[in-house]
Amino acid sequence: MKVLVLNSGSSSIKYQLFDMRDESVLASGSIEQIGETGSHLSHRFRTPQGEMAKTVQALAIGDHRQGFELISSALRETGALADTGELMGIGHRVVHGGEKFKEPTRVTPEVLAAIRGLIPLAPLHNPANLLGMEVAMECAPSVPQVAVFDTAFHQSIPPHAYRYAIPKKLYEAHQVRRYGFHGTSHRYVAKKAAEFLKKPLDSLNLISLHLGNGASAAAIKRGKCIDTSMGLTPLEGLIMGTRCGDLDPAIIFYLERETGLAPKEIESILNKESGLKGICGANDMRTVGELAQAGNPEAQLAISMYCYRIKKYIGAYHAVLGGLDGLIFTGGIGENAEFIRAGCCKGLAHLGLEMDTEKNRRRQEGCAALEQGDSRVKILVIPTNEELEIAEQTVACLETEESGSTLCREKQ
Ligand code: ADP
């Protein structure tokens, strides 16, 4: 019961092969710099002794099709997969599913056309995701393929939270609304948090903080997302590595007028030169932490601003959830940066969040509870695993389809 998960970028393909009987990873890797000099395949696989080994091959990889064929050969040669026919399914990460895709969906020509129709909403990501699906369908035509959307988990958000207060026709004609991203991660960590707390997910109110290079918060009421910080695009919300997050929209027009910069240039500044990088010059939180520790005032300000923005979202989501059972930290920063977790929870005892400083400092690998014994709200670190969530959703989608078609056959 093997499932391959693919995440196709414009010049890269990341992959993981799972044995879904025990959810173990049989192989993983990436192809980078497709179509450029320096293209290479980096492949990790399980040896017959059960250990993970790694090979890196520098190869001329001209396009995604060649990339997919190389991944298939690497999987075959290292004994992970004799043939693509052995796959139960291939799960594809797709960034934008618009309002149409609320669930993981079996890829068909109609589904590809609908995802193509959403390109204006995600012009950088959806074309690359589409390319990956088209190539995989060509190279492995008999294997069922499933699209898993980053936006799908947020489709339960009600209109009062997803609409912007701008003319209705901009929503109707141009689909301007909040979609949210990182949905696969928010869904996964919410599920794992419920398992960790040994409580049904539909009995819990959770706030999940996915803090990686990109960052977003989600308010999850009884298992359903009711609000999230990213919007029409991933630019809104929390402060990120290089993205500004929330901003007075008039700043854009002011900058245009005052600096003569073109809208495209301002867009690039807000996405690539802002956030932590804009405040202190470094976008990697490890570097920001080291600079702050060494007394750099800009890095210290970047951390204060980063945590302050998160605290505002915790307060807002606490209010809209009508009470909170757990706060989840995940992503590279959420899982590893204890000074950020501490900064986000500081002074929130009145909301029932009381962190145990020692537990926070000593947190090891895996899921952990960091709150004091009498804290009303659990403070959790839950490592995310978006690839596993995509694999699980791929299996669930194919099984539902299978039982649906059995039902259809029975009805006939
Ligand atoms: P992506 O969004 O690209 O998947 P990750 O989830 O891997 O990113 O998160 C990357 C961020 O996590 C970087 O800012 C990195 O500095 C930060 N990070 C990773 N490990 C640590 C650590 N030990 N301490 C502080 N920050 C860390």
C-alpha cells in the first residue's frame, strides 16, 4: 500500500514515498534547479539494514518529465518501488483550490482544467503544481492521482470572516476573498493535538500557529477552521521571513506616489524584502535570534514585533472561538525557537495561557505540552508533517471513491 507524494515547484520536485500500512517513509528527496545549470537529484532511501542513506547526483535535468523519470529510476534502483504500478496512488500538493475544491480530489482532465482556471489567484504556484500532475499522469497513467489543496481546510470559514469589506462585485467577478494557506499543516497538527490530548477533535477549540519561512495562524472550532490569518494571497497576517503580513493598504499607494516605484516593484518589496529581513536584515530566525542575543537592537525589535503580531491574533481568535483549549506551535520556528514560543505566550495568563519556562526550554523532539500544571489552556508543540497528511488524504479520497463506486455498482 505505497503512496507517492509530489510537491512540484517551477524548477523543483520534492517527493516522499510512504508505506501506508504503518505510515513509514520508504524514500524521499528532491530534484532542484530543473532546466538550469547545477540541476541535481538528492535521494534518501532505506537500506536493506533498515537505515536511511543518501545519494546526491548532479545531472542535466531539462524538464519536469525527465525529473519524474529520474525519481522513478532512483526509487527502483534503491529498492523502494519496483514499478510505478505498485503505487496505490500519487498525492499532489496544490497551493490554490479557490472556492471550488473543499476536499482532496481525484485528478481528471476536468479537474486539471479547473485548477488551470485558478492560475490568476496563484500565478507562481498553480502552474508548477499543474505541470507536476500532467507529467505524473503521462508517466504513470494507470496510477490514480489525487490533488490535495493548501486552501481546502479553510473552506469552512464563514462569509463574515472570509469576505473583505470592499464592493461585492469584486468578490463576485474576481473572487477577492480570504482563502488562507498552510491548510494541510493546520489540519494535521490539529488532528495530532487531539490525539496527544486524548480528546475528540470535535470537542476542542484550538489556535494553530504554523511558523516557518511563511507563517499563519488558524482558529479551529471543534475540528473546523473558522478563521485564518493569510488572505487572498499568503502576504496577509503574521510577520514572516521576508513577507510583511498585515499592512495598511494605503501604504502601497503612498509608496507609489512618493517613490515612483511600480506596483510590481512594491509587490516584490512586500513579499521578498520585508518581514524579519526588512526589519533587521536577516530572514532566518536562527540568525535573528543570534543577532538579538549579541545585543543587536534591530534583531531585538524584529523578535518583539514578530511575537506582538502573533499575540494580537491569539487574542482575536480566543475571542471568536469563545474560549480556548489549546495553542499549537508548529513549523521550523514554532517547533524549534523557544524564545519565540516564550515571547508569544508572555503576559497571557489572563487568557489562561501559562507557560512552564523549563518545559519550553527543555523541549525535545516530538509532541510536547509546555504549560504549567494549572494552566487552563494547553500549550503544545506538534511537529508538522504535510507530506504524511497528503498521503493520508490521498488514501482517504481513493477509499471514498472506491466505496462510492461499489455503492453505484450495487445500485445498478
Ligand atoms: P518552510 O516554511 O520553508 O518549510 P521551515 O518550517 O523549515 O520553513 O522553517 C524555517 C524557519 O525555521 C527558519 O526561519 C529557521 O531559521 C527556523 N528554525 C529552524 N530551526 C530553528 C532553531 N533551532 N531555532 C530558531 N529557528 C529555527
